[in-house]
Amino acid sequence: MAALGNVTNTIEVLQKHQFHFRKKYGQNFLIDGNILEKIVNAAQITEQDCVLEIGPGIGTMTQYLAERARAVIAVEIDKGLIPILEDTLSAYRNVTIINEDILKVDIGGIVREHNGGKPIKVVANLPYYITTPIIMGLFEKHVALQGITIMVQKEVADRMQAGPGTKDYGALSLAVRYYSEPEIVSKVPASCFMPRPNVDSTVIRLTRHEKYVSAVKDEDFLFAIIRASFNQRRKTLANGLSNAGNLGIDREKAEAAIEKLGLPRTVRGETLCLEQFIELSNYLIMAEA
């Protein structure tokens, strides 16, 4: 099977298997070898690595990964792509294809079975509609992973690495910073895909870290606080917290906690950094004790 990553070979494979794109899966296949090289280089794949690829499509990036990694586990939701993958990846004995929804797969089980429980690396070209659930699922389930190198819609990448006070800053920005160090790798124009999407994409690398975990008294409560702070973005932080019925925090308690941080009562959640949210959630927990 010829190497993919260009228009000619991609069209040949699609015609051979009479494949029709399914809009509900947000399928856009890469046709630029230079971008593929950048992704694999950014992921720092070595021959010792076990790689989980989410959404391999027709196997374009899978081929590049299989050339470098010890093992590649490719999880594809579209059963119509499985015969194509079996064809395009037939030369690689280190690739395992799983026809499942990544949100329902036991990723921990994959890590144990294929990498002895040691951290894996995740690489993916993710459609917009499912990017955040996949990223947060990997982090919140505390999957053993070294890092995630993904291609996402440009605006999602902007949100992932945005800082306090900016229009893109929100709960996703804070969650990504809590679990990892984000770094933009490359911008990818829409012309690098087939079919061509309406927007440009960005490759971003999220290097896993644990530096905030020990400082947090209750991780679930921290993220409940963060979500409440951005649910009503234009309101004050005190209003956001007191209006969130699931938190059990009245306005007086919220304002007292905010003042404890040395912040004005009228402060908005969008101006707080991650460390301040951690301090706020820890104070509120201790106040309840």
C-alpha cells in the first residue's frame, strides 16, 4: 500500500473502497505530508512508545506513527473505515485497530494490555464537536499518559492556551493548565484537508504534569467552582458562585472567600488565574469543615 498524506493516494484509496464521508463524524483527512511530519515530531515518538491514536480515518497519520513507535492502538468509531484501515495498514504488524467510540472505550485497560500500565502518548486529529469531551475524559480519568498531541479547530486551541482576562479564557483553559502544559506546534490551513473544512486548524501539544494536584483539597469541587464562575461570565464571581445551586454557597460566604484572597467583591471569575481558583476552592472547603 502506497504512503498516504497526499491528494493522489488519498483519492485512490477512497475510490477503491467507494468511501463516502459521513458528516456526523466530522471527517476531514490530512493530505499534507509536511504537517504529518510536524505532528509526529511534536509528539516525540520513539521506538519504545505505545501510541493511542484517536480517529485514524483512512490511516494517514497511523502510517507515520507506525514507522516510529513500538505499538499503535488506533480507535476508530466509523465501521465503514475499518476495511480501509486493514488495507492501508496491512504492512504494519505493530498496529491494533479498535472499532469503538473513544468515549466508551476502557482506555486504562488499553494501557494495561498494550503498555503494561506505563504512560502512553496520545495523537489525534479531532473533530470540533467532540474535542473537549475527549480531552477532559483523558485527563479526568487519570489515564497514564505522557502527553497529548492533537490537531483541533483553531478557536479550540486558542481557548486551551488562553490566559486570564482574555475573550478565549474559560473553564477549558483552566482544566488544560491544571493537568498539562499547552504549547502551540503549528497552524494548519484548511487547504491541507480533504474535504476542505470551513476553518483553519492548529496542532497543540499538552505535556502532562502533576504540579497542582497536591495543592488541591478536592478536585471535583475545584472544577465545580470554575464552571460556576464561567456559566454567567458577565456577572461577578460572587453571583456566579451563589447562583450555582449545586455548590451550596450563599452570597455572603462567596464574598468572604473572595475577600480572603485579597480581591474586591465585584471581581469577575474570568480575571482569576488557576492558582487563585485553587486557593478559593480550598478556602471554601475549610470554611465548611
